[in-house]
Amino acid sequence: MNNYSEVSALLEKLCGVSGVSGAENEAASVAAELLNEYMPVKVDALGSVTGTTEGEGPHILLDAHLDQIGLVVTAIDGDGFLKVTKCGGADIRVLAAAEVTVHGKEKLFGVITSTPPHLSKSEDTNKAKGFDDIAVDIGMSRDEAVKYVSLGDRITFNGEYKHLLGNRICSPSVDDRAGVAAILRCLQILKDKQHGCKISVLFSVQEETGGSGASAGAFAAQADEAIAVDVSFAKAPSLSGDKYATLGGGAMIGYGPSLDFAMSKKLAEIAEKNGIANQPEVMGGRTGTNCDNIQIAGKGVKTALVSVPLRNMHTAAEVCDLADVESTARLIAAYIAERGAANA
């Protein structure tokens, strides 16, 4: 059985750093260090990590977002509890008693408050509290807390990068560090191959809060084509049916109105020709990814979407299969190699 050591090492390093939307510096620093092995790296005005290699063939932009969901401090109450709201699509249903890290003047351990079942009202038994009703306990009085925490500080959900059985791993921020890892692994595969394409890489910020990083980065790149790499929904006991992907079933090739149909078909053709595991993902409207912003950047960009199947999205225990990250990397590498050869 393949242990996918290269892609696992990349993903573990990327998932080990924080980068809540609008405060991606730590994640950007690690991503820049890894990307610098393949091309000169810059950080743009919004904080996205960018790089470009020269080539006479088609100019292809590869995008994955750096930011992760989290919380942001909105107030410190009289007892030292931190009031919060979501930054990105944090799921209130899984937050009670969750362990967190507050990124203040130093990193502080905290726990989200939870009402014991003995004290809950009967009408609230099967309900999740709203953001107005929860707080983060850092074990400090207000006078102590204000020395370390400021309004606007970000909060991340604690969790470790863990190997499950087989090729599966569990970690916070797999959305979308799996996409970043797939692009880096793609560049690793292409490193010694002559393909002729001009490649731009965009590890974009603020996808979880609207996609401004992708909008600015794609406008600056002005590529001929773009492939965005994100995560999408894998089947689980509560999610079944044809619309969800199979974990371990391969890269998900997107089809939808904002995606270039010819690129999607070409990706599927290349996957079949090269024996790369893949599965379709069909959308009837917007993709909910950076593709929606990249497609309309500048003069417009032909855009494709390749996704990694993921369970437990937007939690501290996201689960993916390393084989799917590897399939995604190999599919994009094969696409670039064929596009370059076609224009040789």
C-alpha cells in the first residue's frame, strides 16, 4: 500500500500552522517557503502568496486558498470571558466545550463555554446555542485578559494531524491546505519535466470570507486558463447519494456554468488515459469556490475546478484520503504536461 509520504509531509506541515481569514501570515510564511523551491515567490498587497515560472506555452494559473475558518474576538466581558463571532463558516453545532487557541499577544489556550445538560431548559435540549450565547473561557479575569487579548484577535480550533487506518488523515484546516499541498505536489512531479507552459501559482487569502484574494490574484496574473483546487463533500452516514463523492475515489472534476466545459472534459479524458482515479462533481450554479471569482477576473479566465473529497468540513476533525490529494496533484500535472506538448 502506498503511504503517500510526500503529500502527507506537505499536508502535515501546512495544517500545523494557523491562518484564519484576514490573518493568514503564519500559513502564508510556510506556503511561501515550500513554493520557493519551484519558483520566485512574492506576497501581494492582500497577503496571498504568488509565484510564476516562464514558458512559451499556455499560461495556466493554479489556485488554492490558504485561509481556514475560525472565530474573532468581539468583546471581553466583565468576568474575563471572550465574546466571539464566526470568521468564515464556523459551525455553531460543534462548538460547545471545544478547545481553542486565542491568537493574542501570545497564544492562549481556551475552552468554549457549554451549559451542563442538568441546567439546560427543556426547550433547548436539541438546539445549538447562537454566537451571542457562547464565550471563550481563558481562565482570566477581565483585568488580566485585556493584557493579552484585543478585539479582532483570531481564534482557531485545536486538533492534531492524525493518521487513521489506510491512507486517511484527520486534522483541522484540511480545507484548503489539501489544495495547497496538491499544487505543491504537482510542482514536485513536474520539476524535471519539460512541458513549456507558463505556470502561475496563487495561494490565496480570504476565500472563506468572500474570495477577495482570488479576485486580486487572478486579475494580476491574467492567465489564459486557471485550475482552482479546493475540497468538496464526501459521503458519510448522514450524507449519501450520487451528489456526494467517495472518499478515496479520486480527484473530483467539476462541471458547472462558471466552469469551462472543454477544460472539464479534457481533465476527465487525461485522467482516464493516465489511469488517475477521478469522479465527477456536477453543479447547477455557482461553485462556492474561488472559481467564481477567478472566472470573471480581468478579461475573463477559462476556469476548471478539481476538488479533494472531505468529511466533517468546517470542523476541527476534517477527514480526507491522501490518495485523493495525490490523484489531484497527478491529474493537474498531467494536464499541464499535455497542454504544453500540444503547443510545442
